[in-house]
Amino acid sequence: MTSRGDEVTIRGRTPSAYEAMLAFRAVQQTPGVRDVVDELEFPPPDEKAPNPLRTKARADDLEPYLLHRIRRRVGDAAHVDRARVMGGVVQVRGTLAPGTPPERIKALLDSLPLLRGFRVVSNFTSE
């Protein structure tokens, strides 16, 4: 872990996405930290086993973590306003960047291993 001003970079390997989320949230909630650069590595949730984020994580920790990871995956294709977790459903809302087809956002969300085991409902409006 390194810090520069109010930005903290976390690096390393964790046993699962759940532990990576816990580390991210611990740093994110530290007073004085404004931005977290998450470079943690972990094995993606296995398609044959329950996703530990779904079985262990509290929504209060999971929502900001997923929001961060979804924003990183979507990049400039859209602005993601919210990721809300209700049981096994993740609701993602935002605004598409000009020229971005909604199918691209769906494909990006579908390709995010952290969302395995969740049903993703997305609602993106055009600017």
C-alpha cells in the first residue's frame, strides 16, 4: 500500500474477491482518504461455486465496492451513478456517453466476474 496525498494505492494478492472488498472498504473508510486505486489481485469467483460477495458481503460494503469496479470496467462508455444490491440482484444506473450503444454496457457488465451469481438489472439513459 502506498499513499500520495489523499490517494491510496492498494496492491497485492487476496484469497478471494470478498477479502479484496474488505481491504478496499477499510482503506476507503480511512479518514483523509479521498481516492483508492485498487490494484488487488484475486481469483475471480468460480462459476461452479457460490460467489463469496453474494454469500458473505453486507450490502453497505458491497455497493460501494461494486460501484468502483463497475465504473472501472465501463470506463468512458458511461457514467455510472449507482450500484444497488438487493439480495441476488444488482441494479446499476447511469448515463451513456454519446455514441455508446446500451448493448455495449450490457456486454461490459456481463463480462465482470465479480457479478457472477447475481442477476444484473441495468438502466442507462442517453445524455
